[in-house]
Amino acid sequence: MSKDIRIKKGLDIKLVGEAEQITTELPLGSMFAIKPSDFHGVIPKILAKEGSEVKAGEALFHAKSDERILFPSPVSGKVTEIVRGARRKVLEIKITATAQQEYKDFGKKDVDAMSSEEVKSHLFTSGCWPFVKQRPYDVVANPNQVPKAIFVSAYASAPLAADYDYTLKGKEAELQAALTALTKLTEGKVHVSVAKNSTLSPFKEMKGVELHKVSGPHPVGNVSTQIAQIDPINKGEVVWVVTPQDLVVIGELLLTGKFNAKRTVALTGSKFSKPQYVTAVAGAQMSDITKGNLETDNERVISGNVLSGEQVSENGFLGYYDNQVTAIPEGDDYELFGWNKPVFDKVSTSRALTFSWLNPKKKYDLNTNTNGEHRAFVVTGSYEEVFPLDIYPMQLLKACMYKDLDEMEGLGAYEIAPEDFALTEFICVSKQLHQKIIREGLDLMREELG
């Protein structure tokens, strides 16, 4: 059974530099790093010491709040450095990989015969639990709560996002094993959403799940949009979320007993000489991924998409949950009288001296320039045009800023994640940092309300 989901509110930002469907097998690389900041809200307790040897899948640290939640090394090698910041906060754990990879053996499992507790225990032991995130708060799932449903969004609608139909081709067995395991973790349903016009999705033949076909502009691919349409969250309820690329890791673990964090990553954006797909392991050094392909001329490299990704340096590392690297021009130039002349080379939802609406299929080579400076909120009503959730975005942002918990609850903060406000941030004439505001608001709610 499938249910169609169609939204009208949103905005597709069409950029040049879409990845060609060619996959290059990259060498493993020498340096990897796991960043605790990728796991928002987790305070790490270090298990691996500097100089120690680890296998792929062996735990580097666990969450201070729950020692069952382990965070594994993506590769085998030597822990060469634990980078610390202010107050000895752990910023990175760097591992120098060995040429011949060794994997910790967690044992093959017959997922059909496993109970709910056995599945959960296996995900803890293998370090795969961090792949399960929750709403509310958009953090690693609390294993002590039972979700009313589990959601998988198998359609990415963000700018230049990786095509799941291509990257997951041939992974049907791993996906089915992981989805079967997830069905044992909830008394509700496992919901999987695919593009309505997709004919090659590996999820179409999956058993034990409820399939949904989605269509419309971005953010239709955001899981929050799908949750709101399928099974909205009420106070006291929890839903869990897993991304398709992480399902493959879980499925391979169940079938082979190995924790293999290798994935297909899309190199996108106008600053790549050849936008394409490459194979990379979570936490790989960015210079290894982009080597020989990046135009190093005033560029910005982003781990993730342009709306919600994180800027990284050449010596930075691929985000733990990311399957996309974007490179676009750095917008550090000043445009003389840019505010009072017709604009043909930028995307805008306004029709005041802007003309992107005349050619909706045109692709743009946008840079990082914000085209304005930070100022107080200007009430224009434009946020609602690109925000499909049944929430007042302006009012919720303000409630987060002045820390009114009752108002945040009433305005629907349990349903959202920072990425849901990426579009409103993009079109904001006030240049407010919407995602940062929402994240701080959610953190406050989690701290005060639990």
C-alpha cells in the first residue's frame, strides 16, 4: 500500500554542477577523523587512547549519558591524535588507516529470528545505534523510549543532492535486512518515501514497510515534511529517522558481521572540474576525496548540501552522516549598486527587479554572498511561501529567540529540525541565521523539558 504526498509550498534551487552518474573508486586514503560535533548533544567519553590500534567497528568513545551508545572507528589503523579545544572539549579523533583493512567481527545474524531486544543490543554493540536519530530535537535516538513510527526518506530534494536510486543500486539485500530489523523496534509502521516519478528505486520491492510516493518542490525530501503529512508528532510522542545510506551500513552489518562505513558520495557544484560520484568512507579527509578534481580558486567546500551542510577546509573531514560534497564560489566580492538594479543571475522568490521566475528551469552558478547584512526581522510573509509545514515559521523563530518554552511547544517545535528552516534562511531579507536559532531553541527544550 502506498500513499501519495504532494506539496506546493517550497523552492527548488537549481544549481550547475549536478553529479554525473559515474562512480570512481577512490583509494582508501590515509587519515580519517570522527568528530563528536556530528552527533549533536552527545558528550563523549573516550575509550581509545592515543597510539592505540583499532579495527574498523571498534569503539572510540561512548555517550556520557548512556554507555551503551558506542561510536566506532570507520577504518582500522592507529589513533594518532585526539584534538581538543577549549575546556578540553574533544573536537576530533584522528585515525591513520592501515593499507590492509581489518574489521571487528560482530557475527552474521538471521534478522527474521531476532527479537526487538536482540536487534537493539546488536546495534549498540556494533556502534550502529548513532545512525538512528529521533524527532523531537533531531538528536541520536534515546533507546529508552519506544517510537510510534520509524521514517526513511529515500528521496533527496535538496540542491544537487545525491540520487538514491543510483547510489543504492544493487544494495537491495542490505536494505531489506535493515528495514526488517527496524520493524522490530517499533509497534507502529516503518514508512519509506520515494520520488513519485522514480522507476528504479530499490525500495519499491521492500517488504514489511509502508511505501509513500512524494512530489513537489524542496523540502518535500526532508523527513519532517513527510512526518507531518503521514503521522504528525504530538507532545510526548517520539519517532525515529534513519537515512538510506546508513541503512546499507546496518544491513551489511547484519548480513556479514562487519561494520563497513563505505558509501557513494556525490561531488557537486561548479567548482568541481568533473562533478561525479566517488566511493568514500565516513570521516575521510576532504583532500583525498577532492584530489585532482577541485578548482582551487576562491572556492568554498561544504560537507553536505549548500543549504544545511558544513563548511570544511582542505584538511577537514567528511561528515559522519553526509553523502554529498559541494564546492561553489566564495562570495567575498562587493557588488556595486546590487540592491537597485535588475537581477538576472540569482534565485529569488520576490518579483521586485528579479526575474528568476520567468525561467524556472534555468540553472544558476550561485556563490556564498548573502547579498545584504544582518538586521532585525522584516515581516514580508515570504517564509510561508516556502515552508510547507502547518507551523508559523516567523513566530516560532521569535519564540526560540526569546526562549518562551510554552510558546515553542504550542507553535510545533517538536516536529521540526534545523534543516527545515534552511529555505526560510535562504530567502530571508533580514539575513537571520534561522537554523542556528532553531537549534538553540531545540537544545533549550531538550534541557528543560526532556
